Amino acid sequence: MIRTVPTGPIAGQRPGTSGLRKKVPIFQASHYVENFVQSIFDAVKLPAGATLVVGGDGRFFNRECVQTVLKMAAANGIGRVILGQGGIMSTPAVSNMIRSRRAAGGIILSASHNPGGPEGDFGIKYNVGNGGPAPEKVTEAIFERSEAITAFRIWDGADLDIDSVGETRLGGMVVEIVDPVADYAALMQTLFDFDRIRALFASGFSMRYDAMSAVTGPYAKAILEGTLGAARGTVVNGMPLPDFGGNHPDPNLKYARSLFELAMSREAPDLCAASDGDGDRNLIIGRGLFVTPSDSLALLAANAHLAPGYAQGLAGIARSMPTSGAADRVAARHGIRLYETPTGWKFFGNLLDAGLATLCGEESAGTGSNHVREKDGLWAVLLWLNILAVRRQGVAEIVRAHWAEYGRTFYARHDYEEIDADGAAAMIGALRARLPDLKGQRFGVSEVEAADDFAYHDPVDGSYSEHQGLRLIFSGGSRLVYRLSGTGTAGATLRVYLERFEPDPARHDEETGAVLGELAALSRSLAEIERFTGRKQPSVVT
């Protein structure tokens, strides 16, 4: 039985680049989830009988929200929902399922790398028919509908068993509960040389993969320890937990510190890797050497041809604007097109759909390719394994050889988390107004060659996105980028990106902090960060 329930708009339901993210208690408020999900159905207008994919990262409130989404889908004319067993499915696996099953779209329940638990974060994101995040025109339509909503429709009935694989019905809608790993694992076997990777492990190659008590645990265990024969115990924290074991599921050097320390120790395995809450980010650390996400993108681009799925070469490389220029040098050397986009994976979607790009990456540990329309953490790890299996060199050896050939880009991101939103906006506004005057000024040995507020013309659909980050480009290849991020759920997050290019191999082993120290001090003084935000130092440095 379908019920139509009167309701009204609830403030604060504007989805950002990664969907709607708020604290769990906000989602638990009366009709909050229902209003947003109904706004999705009203704005997107899926055809009657459409297929929808639903999955989440298993965080707190995931199972309850799954039941609400199922009942509302049944009441809104959806013909079939493909649901990961237990409500679990990684973000890249959802993207693959949408594409392989030709679904109309998908609903992903996750707040990505944000913490979970009763007082943690939750999120809902809508992905469109190409498997990628909804474009801005869709997210804006969802928000506008949430501001005018007067009722939602929901199936009135008992909760479904979501733990048993198979088909069941909810009214006229089929609910197909699937193994969330199987289709994704099959896709990986088409891209990578599993025989060579299996031989690598058989030769004694050692690895530690930290799933961070998040969604990739079942995927990594099945593929790494199962199909590829890695030693039992290679995957740690492999059980998805509602609170991620009390830890922060962000694979960076702060929240994956124990993994970093292992990689720097005498007992270090050949490769340490991790992924985040919903499985779309990655961390790569070789024995004694952390690989920055920007460098990882460049290295994967330079070596992708070693994997069967990319043996024919790359149509293009796309990177987000704050990502370092390391990939640009690979593209230039090999005559490959390079695209610089705003932050947000949806900007890569058009390039991938049009065949203009094959590999994409963001400095925030997201890397992916045209196999899906999301970044993919485990995919990146498997590509690294394929490269290691073919080259039979260690991570550090491969990285240093790359630096010797292309030069090294020293790079860091300074995050000022949960700062006052008004103060952050005022800081960005003041710096934006000064940009024209900064061009041509000299700071230390470098001169500001360009200073702008990054804007992007999409080469496929012609859309225009402005105010995507403030850039100062210095002589010699250094950059400073300032950007306000929308991935947090409290206050604002200011991200400052520091970059310096060094062509001389004799300086490639210098400490990143020392190399970037002068630039870091300039980033604080130039924008008057302390005056506007009250912060003397960043919260996190990655």
C-alpha cells in the first residue's frame, strides 16, 4: 500500500559536489531522509519501471536508510532495485553496476572519507545513468525541489530482509539483492594481468592493505587474498563497521599513521595501501617512500600500458586543478592530451564519455579510469600491483626513476578544518580582490607569473564553472592554490595547495617540508589566514 505523507521543506538540504552530507542526527530527524529522497525522484523524473542501483558503505544509519529508499522507490514507480547484500556496495562498484546493468541511476549512501557512528556523518548521493555523480544542473534541481516539497510517497509495509541474495518484491517492484563484490571483481580481471600479479605474490612479494573497517574490506579479501593468492592477513581491518572501528576512514598520513610507520620500519612489506569509507580513494606507500596522490597519477599514466586494459595507450589524462602538474609532464612527453578541471569527479564524466580521457585523478587520493565513472581506490592499488609485477622493481625504485626522467614535483596540502565559514569566505574574497596586483610581484627568488580565479569551459557540453579556486603561479614551476572545500559537515574547510618543481635529481631526496617551507609561510602571510580564521597552523598536512 502506498501512502502520501504531507511534509514541508527542511532547511539545509542542498547537495554539494559529493551529494548531501550532514551529521547522523540531522538525517534521523523526522522526514529528513524522506524529503530528500522524494526530491530526487521528483527532480530526476525516472521513467516508470526504471532500474535503480542502491548501495552504501555500511556506516551507522545505512541499514535504516536503505529500507526507506526501497519503500520510497516502490512508491515512486521504480521497477527494479539492485541492492548490495546487507546494503553494502562500494561507490565504484555502484558505478560499475549502473553501467553494466544499464540502470537509470543509483543512490549511494555514504559520507565517503568522513567519520561514522551515531554522532558521525552520513550522506546520500545520486548518480546518473552513465554511472557518475549527478551534474550540477541535476543537484540544483534536487535542491530546488526540496525547497518546495509538500508531500512524499512511501510504501507502507514491513522492512525487507536485505541480507539474503536473491529476488523479492515490494509491491510491484522487484528487489534484487546481489553479491556486491562479484561484478566488480569480474571487471578487474578484464583490466589487469591477474596471472602476473598472482606470480608476484607467489614469488614472496609482501603487502599490507588497510581497509580501514570500511567498505573495501570484502572486495580486497576476495580479490587480493582470494583470487590473487596474497597471504592471509594481507588485508587488515577488513570488516565494514558502522563506526569504522572508531577511526577516521580517510587514507592519509594522519589517519593511516600506523600504516605509514609500518612502511618506514625494518619490517616494512613491499607495498602498503589503503582505501577510504566508500572505496573511492587510495593510499600508496612503498617500502620507505610515501607516494603522493599527484605523483601516483603521473606514475600510473606513464606505466598504464603495462596493464592489458590500457595496452593501447591513453586517449587523454585529466586532473583536477589543485592536483600537481606532475601528470602534465607525462602527457607532454608522450603527446597525450591533458585536461585541467575543477575539483569534483563529475567534471571528468563528460571527458570519459566522449573518449577524450582514459585516466583521471585528484590530489585528494582519488584516481580512476574509463572503466567506471567514479574514482576507484582498489582499482588504483591493482594497477600499481600490475606495474610492479611487470617491472619487477620496488615502489621506491620506480618512483625515483620517474623523478629522474620527468623531474620531481614537491607537493603538500594544508587543511584548515572546521573554521568559521564567514571568516573563510571573507579571506577568499579579500585575496580574490588582490589577485590583479599580485601578478609580477617577486617573493624570494620567484616571481608571480599568473594569478587568477580558476574557471572551466567544458569542452564537451560547453558549460562554464567559475570561482573554482585561487591560483598563484610562480616562475620555475611553483604554485599556491586556495580553495574552500564542501566535503565537511561542520563549518568550512580551507585547503591550501603548495607545489614546487625540481628538475635536478641531486635534490629529489630532500625533505618535502623543508623544500616547501618558504612557500608554506608565504601561503599563510599572503592570505592573512590567521587574521581571518584565527588559525596559525593547518589542522592536517598531507
